[in-house]
Amino acid sequence: MSRWALVTGAARGIGRAIADAFQRRGWQVIGWDRQPPAGPRPAWTFMAVDVADAAAVAASMDAVARHTPRLHALVNNAAVQLAKPLVATTPEEWDALMAVNLRGPFVVSRAAYPLLRAAGDAAVVHVASVHALATSANIAAYAASKGGLLALTRAMAIEWAPAGIRVNAVLPGAVDTAMLRAGLQRGHLQADAVEAQLAELARRTVLGRVGAPEDIAAAVLFLADPSQSAFMTGHGLVVDGGATIRLSTE
Ligand code: NAD
């Protein structure tokens, strides 16, 4: 019997790599995004959904239920980044970011619960960030949303264990995507050109490189697969090339 995965933010970047990786492993995949998939036509089912819109999420989950009565994996990956000082961040911008990054995973997970419970051995994987653990200037709303997502991971893991649902998070470091490249304008690196900024980021990791979306997809697949990670729940798995293990004061 096929295993089914729902991945949010699947149109590009890390979410696309996750959806493609599940599909290549033989899973049936449904990808949600508010924009159509970029690049080659995906070999999985796409649905246009804005995870900040709770009514749209509910209607779209009904559509998922018409494809499958069971979901074995839910990956909450969709997010937006806001790179500006806290005093320049308006309450409306804060709310709009939280509606996607923190309320989104809550709303989607809540709507998916009956399908996840029906699977018997389902897994939720939230894509958080190393900004949940350590951060820098001009990214406060994003960092707060990811810290909240890590707390939500633990709370959901406790509440949903009796339903046979494990809940974990992946905390990526710098991964080469459109979001990372846009965030480079934050001014925290010395170089001007994007490629030079990426090279500087790579030098700051222990492994000497920026991550690829596939690096994160591999960790998500591990946490989604009960034959690999059956005894893990409530965990935040850092996948950052060692970026957060080195003391910045040394
Ligand atoms: P990205 O911007 O390249 O892709 C994000 C995708 O999410 C896009 O396709 C976008 O359309 C979609 N999305 C955004 N808002 C949405 C909404 N309201 N409803 C539905 N879809 C929506 O970003 P990425 O770098 O691939 O990031 C993916 C995840 O990884 C995010 O949760 C991000 O916070 C996290 N992350 C990324 C990095 C990095 O360096 N790239 C580092 C740490 C964490």
C-alpha cells in the first residue's frame, strides 16, 4: 500500500526538493504552494493553496481526503522571511509573517490530523531554522516565528503521540535558495556580490559549504520514515554544516 505525503511550499527551493525526494522514494506526494511549481513539471500532484488562509486550507484538505483516506507524512515547509530592523517592522508585517510561518503549520497540521491519525504511524516534520536557536540583527520576526515552531513541535509531539503521530523539526542552516539569496541583502556579510556573499557564508560553516535543498530533504525523509526514526519525537534536528557548533567569540 502506498504511503502518502503532503508538503507545503513545494513549488521551489527546499520544499520542491522534499516533494521530489518523497516521490523518488515511491511515496504518493501532494504539494501545496501559493505559486505554481518552478522548473520541470513535477511528477506529483500540485494544489494551489495559501497556508495563511485557514478556510482555503480546510477546503484543500477535503480535496486531499478525496485522494487518500490516510496521510503518512505532513511536511510544513512554507515560510516567508522579513529582513528588517525590529523598529522598522510594522505590526501588520509581523502578523503576515506569523500567519504563514507559525499559524500556517498549526492550521495545516490541525486540518490534517484525522488523515494522519488514520495512518497509524504518521509523522509531521516542521521545517524550522537555526534562527530558532541563534540569530542576528534585522531578522527578529522570522527568528521568533521559527523559535515558536520549535516549541510547537514539542507541544504537538506530546499531544499527538497517543494517536501514533510523531512530530519533529528540521533546523536548516544556510541553504542555497531564492529565500537565502534575498536575505543576503540584510547587510550581515562583508561582500557585495551575491556569489561572494555565498562564498563567505560557506567559509563560516565547519564543512566549508552552503547547504543544498537535497541536504534538507534527506533529513526530512529520515524523520518521516518510521523504519528510520520510530523512536524520535519532539526533536529539532540541526542540518547546518556545523554552522551553529562554533563559538562566535572564539
Ligand atoms: P523559498 O522562498 O525558496 O521557498 C518557499 C516556498 O514557500 C515558495 O515556493 C513559496 O511560494 C512558498 N510559500 C510562501 N508562503 C506561502 C504561503 N502562504 N502558502 C503556501 N506557500 C507559500 O524558501 P526556502 O529557502 O526553500 O525555504 C523553505 C523552508 O526552509 C522555509 O520554512 C524556510 O524558513 C526554511 N529555511 C530556509 C533556509 C535557507 O537558507 N534557504 C534556512 C533555514 C530555514
